[in-house]
Amino acid sequence: MRAYQSLVDQFTRLNRLAHASTFLGWDQEVMMPPGGAESRAQAMAELHQLQHEMLTAPQLGDWFAEAQQQTLSADEQASLREMHRQWLQASCLPSDLVQAQSLASSRCSHAWREQRGKNDWQGFLSNFKELVNLSRQEAKARMDAADGAFDTPYDALLDLYSSGDTSTSIGKVFDGLKAELPELINTVIERQRRRPHVDLSGHYPVASQEQLSREVMKLLGFDFNNGRLDISSHPFSTGVRGDHRITTRYNEDGFIDALMGTVHETGHASYEAGLPEAWNGLPVGEARSMSIHESQSLLFEKQLLLSQPFVRYLTPMIQRHFPALKEVDNDEFWHAMTHVQRGFIRVDADEVTYPMHIVLRYEIESKLINGEMEAEDIPDAWAEKMHDYLGLDTRGNYKDGCLQDIHWPSGAFGYFPSYTLGALNAAQLFAAMHRDMEDLDAHLGRGDVTPLRQWLGEKIWSKGSFLSSEELMTQATGETTNPEYFIRHIRSRYLEG
Amino acid sequence: MRAYQSLVDQFTRLNRLAHASTFLGWDQEVMMPPGGAESRAQAMAELHQLQHEMLTAPQLGDWFAEAQQQTLSADEQASLREMHRQWLQASCLPSDLVQAQSLASSRCSHAWREQRGKNDWQGFLSNFKELVNLSRQEAKARMDAADGAFDTPYDALLDLYSSGDTSTSIGKVFDGLKAELPELINTVIERQRRRPHVDLSGHYPVASQEQLSREVMKLLGFDFNNGRLDISSHPFSTGVRGDHRITTRYNEDGFIDALMGTVHETGHASYEAGLPEAWNGLPVGEARSMSIHESQSLLFEKQLLLSQPFVRYLTPMIQRHFPALKEVDNDEFWHAMTHVQRGFIRVDADEVTYPMHIVLRYEIESKLINGEMEAEDIPDAWAEKMHDYLGLDTRGNYKDGCLQDIHWPSGAFGYFPSYTLGALNAAQLFAAMHRDMEDLDAHLGRGDVTPLRQWLGEKIWSKGSFLSSEELMTQATGETTNPEYFIRHIRSRYLEG
């Protein structure tokens, strides 16, 4: 057991340093005054360097070789596999490449903040080409290190966020969406035009929104002895076992966005809180991937919160916090919360149009990384796909087109698919739990999420990283990610209501 | 420059890890939900271990030897001296002693929390004797390592908190207090009996107290772009350059305690914010000692806030936040804020009686560490001194006697004198700045603390650890710590008003 135990000890120490980075990161977004930025950046960089040194220490290679010869239980083998995965991801890149990427990413994303506002595609391109070039090198190096595990360089980047999903599986799934969703969007919007417009404009004080958020979080099973809700400019979820911190932001012109954001992050936090306690602090005890994580947050936000039985349950609660809404009925709330609209901006998109924003980005970035497209060609490809998928004209409008997201300017290629894989998995999991529990809707209609949490806890949360994404989905639902459940969900919610 | 620069690099890295410990510690007291305690304790222990490993790394001894041969500027020599001081303090103890102390201190302080409530001196003694024994070993080891720098073992512990102050200098200073203060206390209390009682009892909402605190902090020069005010169960001050965090606590039955606490911590934070920027992150750029730190907080709290011109200035501000007090005049506020009373409990003591609590502790702990007294003898010594210095009978009342403070149960011997050295230094500094600036009271009466801050910034804050405590006091005031200024301050405030 020597080598395996040495690895466990090393990863446990690493996890304790990661604890420090986690809460310093939270503090930076939520608490830190502006004057703290400089020393915080230095401390974070020091911690990251220490963690990188620990994760790539020369003795680890020997320990892995030795541990692979040891007699280990099945759980320990999985634990070893996940430690090895993190080690390989950290150690397979030449350090001059990592440094060059870090510089190029800082330069490109920093300049992008201004260039986006100025619609300056040419200026952006001059930095971005170098970043693409370095990301291609990264993808190639990761592919080579993985010894045939990846079919394309892009797959090696995908694996960082959606471990287990490949461009083959994603391509098939996204083809399914492309075949049905654009037409479905037309039908949904056409149908919505015929229903009366609901106007919820008014003044919603932050204090009341926060009280509503906390009440809904408790209802969804969030334990405030083991976590906090705070405010930050971009909502996020972070923390460790026993200390789950989510943030939201409030706009006093409406309450729906903050509520949906809070519920979304509560889904993320619930997954984290449900991870296997016995493996806390080790890679195999961590959440599987971004695409599974996003399935939990979207299941809470889209499947659960936006379901008609749940909105019916919430209506008196909303009215209690906002007495001016006492004449609004639950159908009207539900209509306001499920309004569908085509738009340029991904982060503002509703659940029906959102996947097409992702398919577009996936098709472009996979070609870009695999060398089948050049950065110069992005605007034309963007305009063409935007027209085909959402019927919108973005020619010349880079600001609201290919310059809108921070992912590419910071070099995070391979991340986008996890959003939509998450949405599809959420629909598929929700369908499966309905098959397993006939009375689920009755529970949800009473505001009782216990069976939903138990089902997810057993099928997803408690599995940590013991299973691949595909195994997780198959064991929970009987099949790998299948876009049909999402399509059915959209049809049922928006066309059959 | 190789060795000196290597030391600078090592201490800079250390400082970045200390940044992490600082803000995780703040978070723990101010933000962390109960569920986070376990993983936070592990992360903090890991960080401390890493810092200890960095500070005692084998190459440091060689670097110090080599750097002492280098040609360095006077500032660099001071910087080297302070790095060496921290290194020696960390590396001069055998690691089995450190471990035994850590265990004994946890055991003793943990049990003390219950034993204090039960007045259980005998139970406490059974753990405490071992802790005293280990602290004596520590003191001896530190004395031996310092190569003749300390006259007694206790001096080696004193040096951890009040660098530059010795039992010879403190003994002389405290003898001065003993000769005058007990009689002075009698006179002050006698005189106070003759003035009318001021009753400020009422309801003081937390929100209004907080607004008042923030307004007073701003008035005193606290910059909220570079810091925060929060709530914790015990007020404290922490942070780094550019991010100074202070805490207070509110009791809705009164506003004076929270206000005095906030102003006290603002004094600490002002010192930290005024440290020499060019030496940020290195030991010589840090605050000199606890006795100088406490002089800054007490100068803000006692000399400044409780001065009659300043209370006069604050009166309308207080009345604006608490309209029920609009009939109270500034003399009545001042009387309520400067009420003197003998009591058993150090932390509740006013500035007049407080020093006698410290003299008593100093006399006991110095004998204890130097082996001139045994732990068994503490209660008798306590009762005798309490009777002599404050005229109070504490026989058999351990709870409100020698069991009241956390310092001894946690093994922090040598800390107590810094509180009263701070009070004496505060009075002496305030007297010196009045000599230097004739119109100071006029400024304070207008709520203008700029000249006070400039004087302290120049004489104390900007000096970091370049000077010893004695040099700091001598350069600022013309002499080393002299209790006469404190005695004069008490006479002037309480007998001549």
C-alpha cells in the first residue's frame, strides 16, 4: 500500500491548499475591497504555483507506476484512476507552453474587454490568433499524452470539462438538436404570440428578493448551517463539504432573474453537498464533470422551478414577499417565467433557444482547434449559423456575435458543450425520475423536493467521479445522453400546456 | 547579493502564504457557517505547516551566514536582522517540544472553557502544570538560542510580543505604576461619587450603531476602499496592505462599548495601513511589536475618542443616530464614557484600573516562568495582589480570578505586559504630539485628525520594524517608556476636569 497511500497523502495536502484558493477566490468576488486586489493576486498565484509543484512533483510518476502494481479494491482503483487523470492533465504540458498560454490569455482577454465594446474584430483577431495557435498546441500535447484515448485534438480539451463526452457522441447529440430545434423554436414563439402578455414590471426591493431567495433555497434543501448566500456581480457556486457558498445578484426592476439564478446555484451546491463523504478531499470524491454539474443546476432551475406544479406552490410565497403581485395568478407567473424569445446573446437566452447558441459555438471551436478552420473565418461562420439556427442577422455585429463570450478570449475551448449537455442530461434525468416515482409531481406540487433529492443523491451525487459521465447517465436513466428527452420536455412544456 | 536576495524571495513567498492564513482566519470568525469548521481547521494546519517548513528550510542557515558577509545598505541590514529574528524564533525550538506544547495547550485551553464556569481550579491545575513546564522549556531554549540577549527565560517570551522591552525595563515602569496608581484609583472613584449619575439606558438598534461606527471610522481616516467593518464575537483587526478588516460587536442596550471597540480597532488598522510601502511583505516592513500596536489602538480609543474636545465634536453625530439622546449634553456623554469602577475582570476594566490587572499578571507569570513560583501558588498570590492593588477580595473565586483569561490556559506567557506598555506609550506619544503641535486640541475639537495621523505616520507607522520599541519611543518622544505621562494623563482627565 505504500505508493497508493503516498498518492492519497499528496492529494489530501493538495486539497487543503485548494481549500485556501477556493475561499480566497470567494472572498475576492464577494467581500474584498478594491485595495486588496494586488496582494490577493500575488497570494493566489503563489498558491497555484505551490499546487502545481505538488501535483507535478517528480516522485508522483514513480508512485503511479508502483501503485498500478498494487492489489487495490475496486474503489481504490477508481481513486487511483482519478488521481492519475488529474496528474496527467497537470503534467502533460511543457511548462513554456503553459507560461505562453497564460500570457496570451491575459493579453487577449484583457484587450477583449475594450474591443468588445468597440466592435473591434480586427484588433481582437491580432491577439486571438496566437491564443488559438497555443490552444492547438495544448490540444495536440494532451492528445499525445493520452495514448490514443482521444480521436481528435479537440476531444482532449473537451475532456477537461465534460470527461467521457467525445466529439463523436456530442456531434450525434447536437445533430439531433439541429434536426428538430430550429423548427420547434418557430412553433413555440408562434404559439406564445397568441397568449396575453403578462406585465410584472414594478419595484422589487433587494431585501424582499433576498428573503424570497432564502426561503426557496431552504425549501430546496439548502442547509444554512453548511453554507451561505451572498451577492456578487456574476452569480456562482463554490465551497467545500460543509461550507457551500452561492451568490446571486438582484435587479430591483424584477425578481425572476435573481430567483432563477439562486435556484440554479442551489442545484450546483446540492450536488457538491451530496458527494461521497468517505472520499472527501480526493479526486474520485469530486463532481464528475461540468456537463453533469450543469445538469444538476439546470434540473433545479428549469425542470423543477419552472414546472407548473412548483410555480403553483410558489405563487403565494412570491405574493407574500411582493404584496403588489397579489392579483397575479400562477398561470401568469408561469407565463412570465417561461417566455421564449430569439436573441443575439447566449447568457440572456431561454431554455428553448439556448442550445442553438451552443451548437453554433461547438461547431466553430471544434473545427478551429482541429485546424479545419482559421480564426479569420469565424465571423462568416457565425453569421451563417446564426441565420440558419435562429434566423438572426449578425453580419458586422461582432459585439453581439462572436465577441460576446469570455470563453474564447481567455482560451477556454471545449467548455461550451457542457452547458447544453447539462440541459439535455437534466431533461433525461427528470424523465427517468418520473418513471421511477409516479407520484413525483404530487410531491413537487406540495413543495416537497425530498424524493427528487433522494433520487439525485443516490443516482448522481453520491457517485462522485467513480463512474464516467456516460456510465452515470446509463445507470441513472438506462441510456447515454439522448436529446429526445429535451425535445419532448420542450414540446410538453411549450406546446401542450 | 545572492544570499540576501534568496532570503528576500523566501520571505516574500512566506508572506503570500501568510496572506492566505490571514483571510481564511478572518473568514472563519466573520463569515464561515458552522459546517465549515473541520475542513477549515485542516486547511489552516496545512498552511501553517507549509509556512513553518519554508521558514525553517535547511538552506536558510547558510543564506543568513552568507548574507551577513555581504555589503548591504543600512535598510537592508535592518531587513536582514528582522528576517533573522523571525527565523531564529521559528527554528530555535526542538520540534518535539513544539508538538508537545501544541497538544498541552489544546488540552488545557479546551478543558478550561468548562473548568472556568465550574470554578474548578484543581481540575485546571492538573493540565496547567504540564503547560507551565513546557513553557519553561521553551523560554530556556529561546534564551539559549539568543546568545546572551536575554537576562531571564521570561525575557525570551516577552520578546515575542514586546520586542525591545525587558523585565528590567518593565519592572521599573510597573514599579512606577504601583507606587502611584492604587491611591490614584481611590481618589478618582471618590471624586466621581460626587458627580450626578448619567443614565443612558435605552434601545440602540444595530443598524444605527453600525452607521455611527462607519461615520466615526471615516472621520478617523479609515478608507473603506481599503478595508471593511464587520461583526464577530470578539472584536479584532487583521488584513494586509490595501485590505484592512476590523470587526466589532453590538449590544442593543448601549452604544458606547461598540463605538470604543471600533475606534480601538481603527487605531490598529491605521498603524498597519501606514507601514512602509517599500518594505511591504518583508519582516522589517511589519509592525514593531504588540506593545507598539496596542499604543496605537489605545491612543485612538482612550487619548483621542475619550478626550473632551472630541466627545464635544461627536455629540451631535451621536444624537443624529440616536434621536432619543437629544437632551443629553456632551459633559454627560463624557461622564458616561469615562466612568471608573474597580472590578474583578480585566477585559471590563476602564483605563484607570486596567494597569493594576496587568501588573498583577506580570508579577505572577514572570516568577512562574523563571521558576521562582509554582502553579499551585497562583491563587494565593492573585488574592494578595488583588487586595493590595484594587482592594478586592477574590479568595476562592477562581472563575473571576486567575481563571478568567485565555492567555495562560493557551500557553501565551509574556503577552500581558504589552497591554499596559501600550497604554503608557499611548499617553507618552499623545503628550509628545501636543508638545510638537500647539493647536492639536483645536484640530481635534473640529473633528480633524489629520495632524494626529501625520504625526503618528511619520514617527511610528512608517518606521515598520526598522527601530526597536525603545528607539521608536525615544525618537518620537525623547525618552523610553515612562509611566509618568500615563499618571499625568489620569490626573488631568479624572481629577482636574
